[in-house]
Amino acid sequence: MEQPSQSTPEKGRHFIEESDIGSGEKTPGEQDTDEQIRQIPPLPEPGVKPSSAAASAPVPRQADRSALA
């Protein structure tokens, strides 16, 4: 009978890094997602337009008063 080969620690590492089911720990994927969310800049205060918004804002159209006369 053939003996099973010894497992290497490199192949079993993913089980060590995973959270325990039901423990409330976050998985590595959830930790990565949380880190990416923390890197998103906060929204500006209400009523304050960013400086780049003025350049891309549409110009209001003037009413054609000659058509009304």
C-alpha cells in the first residue's frame, strides 16, 4: 500500500488565513473590501461644489423672447 504524501504548509495556508465560521471574524476578502472602502474620499458638504464641477456644469439656456412676441 502506498503512503500518502506529506502536505506542505504552503498548500494549507489558506485555511489558516480564513476566519472561523460563526466566530464573527472577517475573511481576508472582507478585510480587503473594508480597506478599499476606507480609501474612498468623503462626500463634500451639502451646497459646496467641487472646483471641477464648475468646468463641467451645463450652461443654462436663455429663453428666446422673440418667439413670445
